[in-house]
Amino acid sequence: MDQSKLLFCCLLLLLYFSSCREKEAECKLDAEILKSNLNVEIIRLENDFFEAASVEDFLYLLEKYPEFSDSYLLSNEYESKAAMANELLELHQDSMLVELYDEVMVHYPDVSSLEKDLTDAFKYIQYHFPEFKIPKVYTFVSGFATDLYLDDDMIVIGLDYYLPFEHRFQPPDLPQYISNRYQRDYIVPMIVMAISSKFNQTDLSQNTLIAEMIYFGKAYHFTKSILPCTSDEFIIGYTPEEIIACFDNEEFIWSYFVENDLFFETNPFIIRKYTGEAPATDEISPDAPGRIGRWLGWNIVDDFRANNELNLRDMMQISDTGRIFRQSGYKPRR
């Protein structure tokens, strides 16, 4: 890269970070939405399970938290609760797992800020979707067995997955470009993104690239609507530099999809190249981040909602991906 290009890129980054700081300083959550008396209390199950010292202690915990025992620990797959308690006792005496728990407690001595962020997010979701049932929220140290578990009644956050990226304990068998997203600032966006699937009525039966792009676009749009003051990097998992590059090359990205007639592609292997996890979308450029089709779908959905003056609920209920695509009025920003 020559000196002039390097200087230009540095200037873009400075402008981006300055803009982000200004937006974060200006951004305020809706006071009317926050009036709700909803409050999230996170139960630190890792403390209970690592303080348990006998089979009887574990049996007590299994009875005390039946939904956690049945749905997360899958107690029904054991011969008996006693057999499960014996296994848990042995597991939680493992020196490496104890050390991992100790490290989690160093980095997460309390989760009050996480409780506040989840409380605000759940207030926003319930404002748009009053039928949303507030789940119980637990944290746990699973030995890198599960990062996040969600069902209608419960969320379990595996805090061992969310240690700092430079920590010696890291999720095994994950490429760096994915493990970099397992940080504190990604926890709530990941939870909100997962919850979005309950309300995302996108019809995927046509198995087209545009249908998958719209599905993910709606998921990102939902997450940003629920977390309006959260930076895009924590929603889509791109670095600030990647976000800048995408917008700088938006016209080229759009032209590539149009010229290669990709939107109605049904080959799952081709679809995966543009929406699946990857360090880059090499088909477009080795510098293009992976999942570029999801990013483009997000822009299309943003424009569809804005140009059709829909509320979040109505937009999420539209299943016709062709309609969203046609009526988005999307054009690359020059």
C-alpha cells in the first residue's frame, strides 16, 4: 500500500471512531420504554455448583433448579439423579475446571452491568412484542461445552466462553475470526440475535440466497432496533475496519451480486460462500469479510422498513422475501 492510500485509510478510521464516539455520546434509550418495572436478575449458578462438596449438595441443586437440570444438563439421559450428581461431583473437582472457574470469577466478579443491559434489552423487546415472556437468566462455567443456551423459559450464559481474547483459556476448535467475537460486549447482542428468531417469520422454503440474506438482515435489524446504542461491530461481528471497507465498496459488492445473478441462486454450496462463516468472501475479494451476504441483507432490510414506514413487529412478520427485496428501494450509497 503506498503512502497516500495508507494516509487515506488512517483518515477514514479516525473519522469512523470519531463518528462512533459522537453517536454513542448522543445515543439515549427511549425513556418511555424504560419506564417498565421489568428487572432481570442473573443467577450465578457457577458459584453454587463449584461450592457443592457432596453428592447430596448436587442433588439439592438439581431439585432447586429443575429447568436447568432437565433442559440444560439433560438429567433425563441419566439412569438417575444420583448418577448425575456423582458425575457432577467428579467433574467439578477437576483441577483445570476449577482453575477455569477461578479465572471467570476474576473477570466477572459481578454481573450487574450485564443485568442492566439485559433489562433494557428485554424492555425494548416487550415493548415491541408484548407477548415476549421474560426468561430466567443463569450464568455457568461449562468447561467450554456451551456458550449460550436459550429456550422459552431460560437463558444460560457460559461465561468461560467470554474471557478476554488474549486469555490463556480460549474456546477450543474455534478459528480466530470467530473466537474474537466471544467478548463481554458481544453477550447481549448474541442473546438478542437468538431471541429474534422467535419473531422472524421469513419464508426460507425457496432456499434462495436472497431469502437467507433477508432472514439474517431481519435478525440484524431486530438486534439493532432493540439495542440502538450498540455499535454495529458487536451486532454483526465485523471489525471497524471491515465495516468501513464494506461501505466504501458497497456499490462494487452490489454490482457483483447483480452481475453474477446471485440473488435467486439455490445451490447451497454457493449460498454458503456468501452467508456462511468464513474469514473472508474470497469470491468477491480476499479483503471482503465473511458473511458479506448477511451484511448486504441487513442494508436491504433497513431500507425496506424505512421506505415502507413499518413498525418493527409488522416488518418481522412479513415472510415474503421477494416482497422485501422488491420494495426495499435499496441502492448502494455512493
